[in-house]
Amino acid sequence: MVPRTIQATLAHLLAEFPAVAILGPRQVGKTTLALEVAARRGPAWVYLDLGTPSDLAKLSDPEVFFEGHSASRCCGV
């Protein structure tokens, strides 16, 4: 993966918050960054692609989703 200057900021945010959204224009590496960060942090992390209807539906009731993943950490694009 190409080193990204945002990685340090992202690591800081993930240490402080249970979920972090990565937003930006198309084709700039958001998904690659999110998957790489999630892989480095272990299997307890959850990656959601809010561009897919199935992942978006998981957040139709965010309280239920996050209660069910309280032992996990969440990383979404």
C-alpha cells in the first residue's frame, strides 16, 4: 500500500472513537486504506462499505448494530 499521511490521524481517531468514517472522492484509496487498517488491527475489527445496500442496511438501527459488536471495533467507508 502507498503510505498515506492520513494514517497517523486515522490511528489516533480509531484509538479514541468506536467508529470512524473515511470520506473522499472516488478512486483515491479509501477502501484500500480502510481494509489495510482493519487487517492490521486484527479480526475483531469490522469493515463496512456504506456504498453497498447490505452494509448500509446493517446500520438501519445503529444502536442494535453497535451493541451486537461491542467487543469489535468498526471501520467504515
